[in-house]
Amino acid sequence: MTAQGITVLGATGSIGQSTLDVVRRHPRRYRVVALTAHRQVERLVADCLEFQPLLAVVGDAATADIVRQRLVDAGSSTEVAWGESALVQAATLGDAAMVMAAIVGAAGLAPTLAAAQAGKRVLLANKEVLVMAGELFMHAVQQSGAQLLPVDSEHNAIFQALPTDFSRGLTVCGVERILLTASGGPFRQTPLSALAAVTAEQACAHPNWVMGRKISVDSATMMNKGLEVIEAHWLFAAPPSMIQVVVHPQSVIHSAVQYSDGSVLAQLGNPDMRTPIAYAMAWPERIQAGVAPLDLFSIGRLDFEAPDFGRFRCLQLAYDVLDAGGTAPAILNAANEVAVAAFLDGELPFLGISSLNEAVLSALPATAEGSLADVLAADAQARQLAMAMIRDCAFA
Ligand code: NAD
Ligand code: MG
């Protein structure tokens, strides 16, 4: 078997590292072509020395100089580049048939879209890409014949529970509903009055998953589930009314599909991202992911409850922007990225995240999604407004 080339965008993050762990377990099957990171020099250098990619990309020239010198000193021939166009270059290198899209946030849009346009197998973790530019991205996938495999655990579970020809249309396939499970995050049972004072450390302490800080905060506000509703809408051509969020605190059922004959097909597993990553990498085959088998006896019980849209307003905002369409989801995504960064920096209280998102959405009218430039313009405008509102305390 010739090893398949894989490029990992966002290699130093939580998903990137889990991906490299799966690659490490299958050295004859996969070979790393390019790795990208923002500023984490140590991690990137170690990974380059281990996996010997052709190209490593970082965020700025100074970081590139440091990484290049370290690699030269260690006798590595990996080329080092920096900036947005180098990210696109990494995403489209001919040697890689597969691209793991695991950059966090809007920064991943251009390279992930480029990978889709280049006809790669795109392993999509970076859900913000579909939230910002779902129509553009799905169109690019169709035009180029790229394969799109969802890595987000819920969407990977749904993909596993749907028939392989689901693109004929969910209703045609007898699908009645997508049951998108949510752990409920660290504040599932925290009363609204106590949410006002929660800290970044509390918000990042997810009960079941270890993840990057942005998605951890998104899980705490349930914005993450909202972004996932939008992600499911685009991935599976599912109208919002067909997507039901089900709070399931144990995170054992990763999501399910309800059919017209009364069947519900679910995918279960321990909460470890290496399972959906390995599934997306090897599909339609299955490979070892290093994940412990699920022990139903030790789990004992599975619980379910309805989400509380009153305490978790970000979840409702996601359904609202899907209704509004056009650039509304991109505006919400941009406001939320600014809000989460401000919360993590101690500049915004936890409940300020949903208030700011709502204020930016009501101030900016959505337009048609249009081109990548239109989406990026809406993103930039929403970021500016969100930052100005934080500065002026002009929301509540
Ligand atoms: P993370 O913060 O751990 O890692 C992010 C990666 O992106 C890092 O390699 C970082 O260097 C890179 N990066 C950050 N800013 C960048 C920029 N401006 N330009 C280029 N690169 C940049 O995040 P994560 O938890 O691995 O999440 C990555 C993506 O996967 C997110 O979109 C998240 O929603 C999604 N996701 C994550 C999980 C999880 O379990 N961690 C699960 C499902 C989906
Ligand atoms: Mg998820």
C-alpha cells in the first residue's frame, strides 16, 4: 500500500494533535505532507522532526525564522513559510490527497475553501467555515468533486447513521429528524443568576471533552451547539426544523438519525475525537484509533433533556440567523469570535457573550452570501462593530 499524503491545518491544536496521533499509529498508511500552526514553535518543531513534512507554515515572519533555524540545526529539510498565502499553498499541495481542516475560527476559511476547490478529501473540524460560508463551500465541494468528511463528533455520528446516498435528499431516504446531542457544557445546571459571575477557567473546564479554549467557551454558552445546527444544515441539506438539539450529559451518544419507520440510528463511543478523526481519514474503511472500547456496564445509564433556550440564548441566535440567511451566520460567527476572545481576556462577562452577539446581529443587516470577498467583508464589519461595542459598553 502506498502511503496517502495528509496535510494538517492547525496541527498544534487539540484536533491537530489527535490527528497526528492517529497518523502515528498507521505509518504505512499515511504520510504527512504539510503542517501548519500559528505561533506554537516548540510543538511544531517537534512534529516536523517526527513527521518530516515537505512544508511547515506559521503565522508570521519572525516565528518562521525561528522554526526554520531550529529545523536546519536539526538537519531537517522541511521548507518553512508564513502567512495566509502559505496556508493556501499548504492546503493545496499536490502530494496530499487529504486535508485536515483544524484551524480554529474564521482564519481557517480561505485555506479550507482552497482545499475543497482543489478537490481534496477535506476532513472538516473547523465548523466556522460552514457557518460563515456554507453555500460557497458546499458549491466548491460539488464543483471540484472534493470529498467532505465531517470530523465534528456529532456530524461524524450523523454521517455514520445516514444512508450513503443521503445526498438524494433526507426525506427521500426516510429521514424525519436529526437528533443533535449536546453535553450541555459545564453550566448545564447553573442558574442564570450564577452565570453572570463565571470565570474563563470555569467555562473552559468541560465535563467530558478536552478541547481548545474557543470551542470550550462556545460549549459553555451552547454557541457551539448553535454553530453545529448551522453546520448540520449545510452538510446534510437539512432544514432547521429537522434538526433537534437533545441535551445528553454523558456524551456517549454522539448524535442520531430518526427514520419514518420509527427507527433511530445512533453512533456511540467514548468521548475521544480520535474516533471521528480516524473514521474520516479511513472512510469507508475503519482503522485503530487508540480509543478504549465503550463499556456500557460502567456507563450504566444515559440521560436526555430538552435544551434551555432561555439560559443559553446563543443557541436560539443560531436558529434565528439560519432563518435570516445570507451573511447573518457570518456576522454571528464574527461577533462571537470577538466576544469569546474578550471573555477569555477578562474584558467581557460570560453573559455579555450572548448580549454582544445579539446586539451586533440587530445592528447589521444581512446581505446575500455572495463571494468569498463578500463574506470576509461582512466578517470584518461585524468584528469592528463588536470591538467598538465592547469598548463603549454599548450593549446589554
Ligand atoms: P485549538 O485552539 O486547540 O487549535 C487551533 C489550531 O489553529 C492551532 O494549531 C493554532 O495554531 C491554529 N490557529 C489559531 N489561530 C490561527 C490563525 N489565526 N491562523 C492560522 N492558524 C491558527 O482548537 P481545536 O480545539 O483543535 O479546534 C479546532 C477546530 O476544530 C475548531 O473550529 C473547533 O470548533 C473544531 N472542533 C474541535 C473539537 C475538539 O474536540 N477540540 C471538536 C469538534 C470540532
Ligand atoms: Mg461537536
